[in-house]
Amino acid sequence: MGTLKGEVTINTAEDSYTLVYSVNAIIALEEKTGLPITRIGEFLGGDAFSFANARTFFWAGLIEHHDLSETEAGSLMSEVGIEEAMTRAADALKASLPQEAAKGNARPRKAPGGIGKTS
């Protein structure tokens, strides 16, 4: 597979990993959390923060290029540092989404004129 929009690299002493929030990664994240992508930020900051949700968010960014379990993703987070892991994952998500979706303002496009109209 080629390079996807929004790919961000995270390095360890021995390896490098690519984070990207492709359509499949976003769907996996939504399925695991039960939240739409526009609400993911709610559990990543403030009083709603949890390590379980942070690990799931990080794991979803890895699945396009790496066959890691959530537990392995958590170990990788520990290795690179939680703050670094979350910063890089947030950068990848922001780069992967259209600007309006990244701000939580995404709206579906209107259908072209004439479709569904009656004369």
C-alpha cells in the first residue's frame, strides 16, 4: 500500500511505526469507543480522560500498517512515552481529516441539483 494522507512516524530505539487514521482506522476507533469521530476528543482530555481510551485511540492509528494488539500498542506507548505517543497520534488524526471535520464542523455535501427533484 502507498502512503496515505496524514501518516506520522513514531520512532523507538529499534523500530519505526506509522500512525495514520484511514477510513478503516476511524471505523475501528468508532466501533471500539461507541463514539463518532467528531466526539473522540471528549475522552482524550479533561476529566473524561482514561488510559484505556487513549490506548484504543493510539492502537487505531497503527492498524493500517502494523498488526499489533491493543496490549502491544500500550507497550509501545510506554516505550515512547505517553505524552509523545498521544501528541503524534493527535497530529496524525488532524492531518488525516478534512479541515472542517478536524474542527468538528463537518457537514455532508449537498446532492447535485436535479437529483431527486420532480418536474
